Amino acid sequence: MRIALLSLLLGLWAGAALGEALLPLASPAPSPSDVLNFLLGMGLPPEFTAALSAALAAGFQTGRATTTVTLLLLQDLTKIPKEQGEGILEVLRYALSQGFIVDTGLAGSSMMNEVRKLLALGRSGEEISRVLSLRLGFLLATRAVLARYGLVPGTTAGPDAPLAPTDRLILELAWAVGDFILWEGGSPADPGILGYVQGRLCRLAALGLIPSELSERATAALTPEILAEIARLAFQPERR
Amino acid sequence: MRWDEVDELLRAALAKEVEEGTRGLAGLEERVIRELARRPARRSFWEGLKEFLRRPTPRWALAGALAALLLGFALGRLTAPSPIPQWSPNLFVIAAPGAKSVAVVGDFSAWQPIPLSDPDGDGIWTASIPLPPGRYEYAFLVDGKWVGQDPLAEEYLRTFGEYVSVRYIGGGRADRSS
């Protein structure tokens, strides 16, 4: 009887300890060094690896990239031809060096999630590289045009600068214009682009992803002409 | 009774006891040797454990301990502080009668499949996924085939000819929490 009682108590205690120890659902995010070590093992040219490592490390530090999505992406890129993977990573490195957000984690638009989506759709590395270059073009054009209208700072912040609310505005606005042109079949001259972009910004502001004040200022200032200019500049890098 | 008579009685009683004790000691040495020879050699741990488990009381104790372990585990899971913020769950549902496997992929999983389940076998597959506020693109994979148009989505995008559904989670009319 004493043994039975002791076993019961011991079992209850051990079970409770085990139950508390198990974390529900989430696995811990990889550390920056996990990601950078994986990158080192990918066999890319050493100078390129060094430049990308520095850009990613700064991105993890400032919130322009997350370790979880980056590691998944790097793992994916080992399954496609090396030169195609390198092309994709070069676009990401350049975007980071320009101070753009390339990964918002598991919520919302980002270049890294775009790559993962296109890989899930079975698109080739070349197609993905083209789409990513266009996305980068929309980011550069959006920042250049918004800066011209005084909506965002004109200077390039760089990868080490702390994130500013305008960084997310640039990302979301560029993404909306890009979606309209790339996936909705719209043209830069289509006046429908204004409602599409304004609607997107309002929704994101309502969710708290962009500061309301910033979103209101941008939506009030936007015109079909400004958006058409962004769309045209995205395809004409020499005019930015 | 006189004291000398008492002495005599005591002496007689003691003598009787000594005589009986001496009879009990006869052959003691042989008996001890026999008993030591009868005992088996030292058992291994596993043999000992097997014998222990064969006894009726420990078997009950073990069953009770196992039950207590499970109960404790459940209590532990309930009381454990969650490292994940308590976002409201969002229901992803698709009718796919006859499908062998259904999953959802999207921004929220970095496009890794999250399996849906159909426990009652009625062809309605569901998954409840807690998500922070955001705009999410997603699609279903039914037996590995891309199904991008979810009737519950708020928008659709066409990417390389394939549809992708979009939901806004976390506020206004867009919040489709289960």
C-alpha cells in the first residue's frame, strides 16, 4: 500500500514536471550563428558569403530579416542549381545593403516569403530571380518617388540603421504596387491602382502594421500619377 | 511458602528451560549449512525486476503510477506558461471529399505545409491556427495539388497563373476567427 501511494505521488510529480517542460507548438527560432554557419556551408564564393553574412547579421540585428525564415530559405536554395540560388541571394543582399526590409517573419509581405511561395508553386530559380529583381525595383522606385514628395527621408539608411516606421510604409506600398502590376495584370496607367494601394494601406494601418498617421498622410498625398511614376521607374532603373 | 522452597521451584523451572533450549540447538549447524546451500545464487537486476513485477501489489502500484504520470502531465501542460502570445485561432477549412491528405501553406508558415484534419471523415478538412495581426497569403494543398481559391478569403492574387488567397487577420471585417 505504501509503495502504491509513493508511486502515485512520484508519478504525479514527474508527469507535471514533464508537462511543464514541453513547450507547446513553437520550436525555438534558430540563432543568427546557426543561420550564418549554414550559409558558410553552402559552398558559395567566399567574398560573396562574407558580404551576405555581414548584410544578414545586420538585418537580424535591426529587424530587416528574421533567422527563422532566412534559414528555411537557405535550406530551400540548396535544392536548386547553385548559380540560381546565388542570383536570388545577391538580390536579397543588395536589398539589405540598401536598408530595405527583406523579411517580416511569418506575417505579411516580404522578399523572402515571396521566394518561398514561388518555390512552393514550383517556379524555377531563374523565374524567381526575375520576380525578385522586379520587387527590388519597386522598392527602389517607391523610396525615390516618396522621398521626392517629402513623404519619406531621401537618404539611404543602410543595413545597420535602426528601423523607422517609414521603412514599413515603403515596403507595403511597393508591395501593393508590385502586386497590382505583377499579379493583378494592371498597368501603370490604370487609374484603379490608386484605390488598390490606398485600400491596402488603410487595412494594414487598421491592423497596426503601419502607423495610422503615416498611412493617412501617404494615402492623402498619393495620386494615380505618383503611383504610375513608381510603376514606370521600377522597370527603368536608369531613370531612378 | 518458605524461601528455600521457592528457591527449589525456581531452580527446577530454570533447569527445565535449559534442557528444552539445548534440545532446540541440536543439529543447528547442519540446518544452517543446508539453508545456505538451498538459497539460489545472486540474481541479476533484470531477474529481480521481473520477480518484483510478478508480485500483485507492485503491479497495481505501477498502473497507479502510470495513471498519475499521465494526470500530472496533463496538469503540467495546462499550467505551463506558454511562450507564444495568445492570438485568436483562425479557422482554415476546405471541402475535399475523398482526399488522402490536405494541408495549408502560407506566409504564416513560411509556405511549409500545415496539415488539416478530418476526424469524422465527412470530407470537411480543418485546421485552427493562431496568428498575429497581419495580411496573409495562403493556399491549400489537396493530395499535393495547389488549391488557391478559398471561398473564405477576402482577396485573390494570381501568381504565374495560380490563385493565392488573402486574409487580413486581426481587426475589422477581415477577422475570421473561429
